[in-house]
Amino acid sequence: MFYHRFTFRLTLRILFINILAIMLVYLVINTTLWFTISGIAMLLMASMVSFYIFINKMNDDIKRFILAVKTRDNTINFKNKVRKGSFPELYKSFDEIIQIHKNIQLEKESMFQLIKTILEQVPVGVIVVKGKELETDQNQVEIVFFNQAASNLLQVPAYKYWHRLKNHIPIFAREINSIKEGGKKFIELKIQDKLTQLSTEIIPLNLYHTDYIIISFQNIKDEIEQKEAESWNRLIDVISHEILNSITPISSLSDTVNRMITDKNTLNEEDLADLKPALLTIKRRSEGLLDFVKDYRLIAELPTPVLENHTIGEILKHIKLLMQPYATGKNIRLIIGETSSKITIKLDLKLIEQALINLITNSIYAVEEVENPVIEINYRLAHNKLFLEVSDNGKGLDSSLTDKVFVPFFTTRKNGSGIGLTITRNIMKMHGGNVELQSSPYDKTVFSLVFKYQ
């Protein structure tokens, strides 16, 4: 609406000036009414001056408005012009645009403060450097964000310039500079005589034609130590349980034998009859303890894998030859698919065969009490990973046990050693992979050997 009003007023002024100009020319040419001519001339001059002032004011106001938008100056307003100006709708729109601009700026500022507050609270160190070069001669590489976690992890103040941080911790600065184009790196630092292990990631970023380098890092040494301590505690619990189970009867029987032979120089047949079972029990439990130690050494002393290219079809054919007769003898349907697959992966064939045998053996025991037992072995590719899967329709595992099955010597079988899955996982770790488990009891349980596949 204000456009129409502005156009109307501008047109009216121009039309009025043109009419006065035409009248002045007409009177000068056709009459001698000099008094009238002088009056019209003065009126024309006044109208032109008024028109110039009008245009100039409009020009100044528009310049002020553009400058306010450019400089984000929210203090400028046109409220008085809205009430008294010639074009209230226009000035009202100016005020509304400035207010909208102000609200957007406040919203951005509040979002920035929110993100900044969140980053200050997270335990991950975050440093944001302005520019894409960390090594310059001017020493003016600015740090635009340095959170409290970064200060605590590096034991430095929140520096404003990169060269100050570089002077304080040159090793950290050098390692960061080596991956400034982006990537991850594990960095070991000695800070105040304490070894710190940092998992570091660099992300280069360009925002509004400005380059930034985002550096994030966290201390994983404490977390690793905590996980190691938890693993050792769980292992010690299992080992202690096994050793106590063996030593307690040995100790008790040894005490019994000692009492039987104390103060005796000779033994009669009755004494020998009592001694033999006790000594046999001591021997059996001692052998059990030795077997336990051998199993432990088997876990700890796996050979280094010799990696060679093998096809999935080749691996599955080997497993079929090894396990099909055993499964058939127990009336278990063993399905092995895709033995013709040409997908190739680097691995140690003997170790991977051992891992698959362990998984299939577990499945055979799991389907013992199931009608129509089925074990299936296959593979799939997903998310740059290759999955060799052994699935069965056996009794499976409760969710409470899925985290325990990989603990050494933990077993749900009556005569199991509890080392098969531990060895399998260690074999996969040595191949840079892992073992995954999904179980739905008496429906489908799947153990997967997971390899990286590019």
C-alpha cells in the first residue's frame, strides 16, 4: 500500500511543478501580467526546492536504513517518521525489517551461546582455529574457541593465538599440524610428569568464506585403564572360582590322607583301600587344574596371523568338509551357502577355520534338545564390513548372558571349558575385526565374524 501512496505523492508533486512551469511559460509569452508571473515563478521555485528537500530526505532515510542493515545497527529506528512522516507505511516497514533483522541476530547469538555452553560442559576438549594454516610467519593464527575441557586436558590457559599453545606444548601442535587437512590420530603427551593418551580428530570447515579448523580430543587412557581393570576383575573372579573349586577338595583330601598315615609306620589293606580313592581324587583334580592352566596359556599364546588372500567360497568349502560329517552324525541339518563366492579377503585361513569350528561346535551343543535342528553358515556385506555368520535355532542366550560369554572360562555347558568364544574373539581382534552376537532363544541365534572390507 505504501508504494501506491509514495507513487501518488511523487506524481502529484511532479505534476504540480509541470503545471506551474507550463503556466509560467504561457504567461511570459502571451501576457504582460508581471506580478502574476513573478508569483508563479516564486511558487515554482519553492515547489522545486521543496521537491528537492523531499527527495533528499527520502534518500537520506533510505541510506540510514541500508546502513543499519549492513552494520547490524539495531539502535536506528524510524518511529517518529511513522507518526509524523509523509510515508508512515514505508517507515513502518523499515522499522519492521530492522526488528526482524534484530530478532534473527538475537536468535543466532542465543544459539551460539547455547552451543558454547554445551561445548563447555562436555568432557571432550574442543579448540577452533580461524584459518586453514597453523604454521605461519606472522604468528597471528587466532583461536576463536577454547573450551574448559581442553584447558584441563592440556593443563594450559585458554589461549587466543595458536603460536602460544605451540610454544607451551610443541609436540601437540606438531601432531595436530600433521593432520590439519582432516583425520584422526592417537597422540601421547607427557603433561606435568603424567602420560596422557589423546584420541584426536581434525575437521576443516568453511563458513561464510572463512576457513576454520576444529580440533577435538579426549583422554582415553583413564577409560582404557578402567576397562582393563574391569576385565581383569572379571577374569580374576572366574580364575579364582576355578582354582578354588580344584584346590578345596585337594586340600581337604590331603588333610584326610595326612591324618590316616600320621603315627603309622605300616599300612594294612583297609588303610590302603581308604587311601586309594583319596589319592585318585587328588590326582584327578590336580590334572583338572593343569588342564585349566593349559587352557589359559592357549588363550594368551595365540600365534601371530599370517595374512593371505582367500575367497569366501574357499573358506566355506573347507568348513563344509570339516563339519558336515560331524553334524550329520548328530542328525543336525548343516546348511552352507555360497561356496562358489569369489569375494576375496586377507586372513589367516587356519585361525579363521578354528574360529568357525568353535562357533559351529557351540551351535551343535545349542541345538541338542531342539526338534529339527538347523545350523546355517553364510556371509553378507554391509557398511564396508564382511560378516561370516553362523546361525542356529537352538536354545540361545538370555540378554543377561550376552556380555559374559566372551569372558575366559565362562560357560553355560556342563562340560565346557569356557575358552572357545574367548579364543574366537582374540583371533578376530588379531585380524582387526570383531565377533558380534544376536540371540532370540529357540528362534535364531547368530554369531558373526566381522571383517573390515573396502
